[in-house]
Amino acid sequence: MKVNEFIILDQFIISRYTMAVLPHHLHGNSYAKVVEEDGEYVVKMRPLDIIKRSCDYYGASFRGRRDGTRAVIGVTHKAPIAIEPLNEIYVFPTISPNDSRCVWISHLHVYKYEPTKNDQTIVYFANEQSLLLDVSYYSFMNQLYRTAQLRTKLSERMEARERKLQYVFRMDRSNGWQQR
């Protein structure tokens, strides 16, 4: 169904093409507006529910991802979420995820950002779209850096694991694939 040029969906899973998930009110209901590289959708779910469902879809719970963030970088409040690290799907909340005004931003798509005179932040995406956020520049920058830290640490861990597996593989091959 289309309303005011928006396609309305019952559910949604975040992908590499998702740039932001915002709260959206339609006919007295609290929904989400999803901004993708190629368009925008209204989804009959709250933004946090989309984040949680996306975590589940990729094989981990939201709580597990949040606990993982705490274990990896020590962040407990407004924690960035690694929805699917192998595909670089990392999102961060602009304010408390439980606040109905919370916007989730995909770290992958942020090109630049700048403050406004009204203590807000304009974020520019790589595809030249922009979004005005009701969050201070310094708060936005802090969230962006926390997410970068999470991405870096998880990437380093995945690469270290891959190097270890390559080493073990080479050792097995040099031994002529002997049975153990």
C-alpha cells in the first residue's frame, strides 16, 4: 500500500542499504520511517522493534548484541549495535533506544556531519541525502566514534581469528595432511 508516496510495509529487516530508521507517526500510530539508498518506506513497527527483529534475523538477539558491545568496548548506555558484522551492518542510536524519538543511524553510510545553530546535527550520507537530527553535534560525534571503535575491535578480532586459521591450515598442509 502507498500513502503520500511512501510504501507501507508490515515488517522490515535492516540491510547494507539501510541508512537510517526514524520514528514516524501515521494516523495516530507509532511506526518507523526507513531511509534506504534507493528510497524510503513506512514500516508498521517501532524503530527499536526493527533493530531487534534485524538482530534476530542475522542470528543474535538484541540483548546479546548489546551485551557484546559492553564486553568489547565497555559501552552500556546508547550502545552501538553490530547487527551483522560480516556485512558491516552497524547502527547507533541518537538518544536512549527506549525513547520514542530515537533515530538509528547506519555507521556505514555517514559521509559527514555538522552542527546547526539550534543545537542539532545535520548528517550527510554517501549518496548525497541528508537528515536533520535533534541531537547535539558532540553527542552525535561521540556515538559515531563509539561505533567506529566497535567496528574496529570486531574487525581486528575477526582478522586475528582468520590469521590463526590460515596458520593452522598451512601447518596441516606442510605435514602432508597426516591423520591425527
